[in-house]
Amino acid sequence: MNREQVEELLVKADQASGDQRLAYTLDAIDKMLALRDYPWAQNTLNTIFPPALSDDHYFTYSLLSARTALAEGEHFIAKRHLWEERFIKLLASQAIDVQLFSRDLRATLLCDIAEYRECISERITIDTLYEKNPEQLADERDLNQDLTWLALMELPLKDLQMESQMQKEPILRGWYTLARLSKDNQTNMRMQLQSVESWAQRWPEHPASLRLPADLQLLKQLVEEQARQIAVLLPLTGKLSGAADAIRDGMMAAFYETATSSDKQPDLRFYDTSSKNINELYDQVVLEGAQVVIGPLDKDKIDELALRPALAVPTLALNYPENPVGDTLQLFQFGLAVEDEAKQVAVRAWRDGMRRAMVLAPANPWGDRGAQTFIEQWQYMGGSLAGDYRFKSQKDYSNLVRDAMDVSDSQARASRIRQILGQALEAEPRPRKDIDLIFLMAHPSQARQIKPILAFHYAGDIPVYSTSYIYNGEIDSNADRDMNGIRFATLPWFFNEALPEKQAIDKHSTRNSAYQRLYALGVDAFHLYPRLRQLDELRNARYYGSTGTLSLDDHRRVVREQTWAQFIRGRAYATPTVAYQDDI
């Protein structure tokens, strides 16, 4: 299909009338979507008057409208079309393949905007359709069940606990119960396996019992293959020793927490990498019997290991190569890169309906990396950039914000008008209308000053998004009141006070808040190593950790999907991951 063929359909539509004209037009729109020319599709949809359409044409029009809106990132507009009363009434009378496609579109949308309970219910309905129509492809039913499982596991444990008790519908209750048992034992695979096997005995006819989610199918093998000796390579002396000690503390907290519920703990051995040749040290620990290596932390040492075509044992590096040269077999990369967070902020803001972004970031390598990643992701999705500004020090804040908001130009325009009129004129500078959001790369001390300056320069109502670095986990309502309204991606670690590892570290550690992220990194590194194969073989597999929801990309790099929070009355509160925009 090409543009010429689509234009031929539009010519036929112009020459036809009534239902035939609409049929040609709707067919052309479908082809426009196949060509990914979404503005063309939307402009053509705008020529149609929906209330005048027959039922068949109305259903097709609504589906095309929803697909176009989703393609352009307009999730709430798509939702309006897919939940319109007339569309829902017509849905049940459609051919089975159309029902499946339409409901899958609805379920995908619900998951995208984090309405997970509704998504789960929709996917259960889809599974029922597959069950009643066995001629449909079994692989597609399996995929739908895997997506049901992913949506379930996105819910917090407390929600799973509530739903597993409150749900009356047996199929739903069974799913929620399995998800609760699985998520409640994330840090202990042996207990997770026992819980799943016990569940299967109680629910023998449940769809998930007849075919366990793919990640649970691997559990028995993973438990049997769990490493007995682990080498941890960290710079325990030198300039990175503070970071290394925090990671070690996190790992040991996880080690002891797991020890209370497991009779088979690995032999955990720590090695100082500060003054060692990393290749020689790596070969040494493997020779000594290490079945898994965690570390190193230094980027240059990871670079050296990454030059090898393959590593002897699964190796979880705690950073990313400075100069990646390719994929090294058995090398997994796990870190807290600001680039990952900046990309997630861009995706979230886009789903919130934002389209025009301004960037404020420090003039240093950290700020540049985060800002550039945000901009690249933002423009890739189709967003526009209203400005990109850098600050070097505190004295830059006011002037930079004033320039970014065009306050000086606004004041100058008012002055010129006074001169022309020759009389006094009351003129108050107006906020810029071409900015939907501000992406602020900043640490707490910087953000506490910049946010009030934004308000002073008539930008107080513009939503501000940031990364986890804007919050260090310490509660300081007086100081943080100045950050009210800021939305930020953050580590679940900061909001899970019941976590045994966190309680142990809070009780015994004397380190300052700057190390909180590294504690979480250490905790997750220890819990993650036995699941590396699971994440590597199953792209839909997830580990729900202290640094975020973790998965692997095609380069064995751990991808972190963080939770979201917002400053309200001087305190940071975890917020639902559903987009902020109200339903349209």
C-alpha cells in the first residue's frame, strides 16, 4: 500500500455517495494508519459526522478514531471513543475477530494509563471469548494470559491482597490470589515456588493452573540451579569506597533477610577491585568457584570486561560501560543511570497529554546527559521543545528563569506601548502560553529555590516534572514546601517503610541520605542475580524491586520502570501511575 493507492480510494469516495462513499473513506483511513500518516488519518476522520453514520460505519469509525488517537499518544481521546455508549452496545454483535481486536485495544490502552484492574477484567473477558471460540489461535490466547499476568503484577501487594479476598468471581479471584502469592515472595524463589505449587493444587481448573504464566514455569529450574558461591567485586578502598560500602550494606541486608526464610544461602565473597587488574581478578574468582559475579562498579573496569566476547559465568555489572563495543555473552548491566529516568519522565509527560516542553538543567555532564536524553525521547515521540536552558550556580536561577519565561521581553513590550501612548499603563507580564511542562533536572537544594522563582516569574501553574534525584528520602516539610506540585519518577525504596532490608539499614547504618539509592541498588542486585536467566529468556518477565520494576532489554541491560510521586504540602507522596489528565 502506498500514498497513490490511498489517494485513489479518496477519489472514489468523492465520486460515490451514501454508504459507498463512507466505505471508501473509512478504507482509506485504515490504509493511512498502515502508512503511519496519522495527521492525514485524523484530518480525514474530521470530515465525517459520526451521529449520521449507520451502526456498521459508526463502529468502524470509532475504532479508526481510537487507533489514530493512540498512535498520536492521545490515550484519553482514544478511551472516549472505545467507551462511548453506542460503541459498547455494538461491540457484542461484531464478528469474533473484531471483538478480540477491539477488546485487546481497550485492554492495552487501560494498561498504558495504569488502570490495571480494568485492564485485567478486560483481558479476562478476552480469555472467555477464546475459550468459547477454540478455533482462534492458541498462541494468541497464551499471549493474552501473559498480558493479564503483567497487569496483575503491576498492582501493589496491598491491592492484590484486598482483591484476592474481595473478588466474588472465581476466575478473577484465582488470578489475584496467584499474583498475591507470587509478589509476596519476590525475594525468595524457593518460597515463591512452594506458594505457586500450593495454589495450583487449590485451583486445578483455573486457566492459570492449566498454563502457568511463563515466568512461573521457570521457577523450579531456577531454584534447582541457584548459585552456591557468589563473588562481589567492589572498590572497597579509594574514592568510590563510600558508594561500594553502601552497596555492600544493601546486599548484606538482603542476604540476612533471605536467610531467615531459607535453608540454602549462597557463599557471598567480597573482593576489592581498587588496585587490581580486573581481568586477572575476574579469572581468579571464577577459578575459586564463583558461579555468579556481581560487579564491578567502576565504568572503566566494566569496559575492560566488556572487551571479552563472553564471560565465564553470569556477571551482573553495577554500572554501564563508558564505551560499549558490543554485546558480551553473560554480561548483564544494572545501574541507576539518570538517562533511564529522563526517558521515563518524557514518556510519562507525553501520556499525561503534554506536548510542548521546556528543559531546565545544570550545566554539567550529569545535567547534560539527562536533558539530552529527555529531549531526544520527547522529539522522537513528536513533542516540541519550547526551550533548553542551563544554570551553573545559584546566582543564575532568577535571570535564567526570567529569560526562559520571556518576562524581560514582556516588560519591554509594555514599556514601548507606554511610550507610544504617552501615558501610564498598567501591564502585568503574562506567562508563556507555548509551554505544557517544565522538565527540571535538579537536586533538592536547587529545586527548592528554582520552583518558587518559577512562580515569581508567572510560571507557577506550569506542571514541573523531574527525576528521582530531586528527593533524597528525608522528610523536611518546611524546606520541601517550596517544591509543592513537582511530579517525579522515583525509587519504590523511598516509600516502602515496611521493607525488612530498609528497616535493617535504617537501624544499623550511620550513612547520610545520599547513599539511599545505593542501598536499594545493593538490595536489588542480591535479589536479582538468581533471576537473570528468567529475565533474559522471557522478555515479559519482571522483578518488582526496590529500585523499580526491572526487566532486561535485548542488550542484557536492566531497564528500570520507577514509581511516581508528587510533593504535596511539603511532603513527597507516592501517586498512582495513572496519568494525571482527567478523562475527556
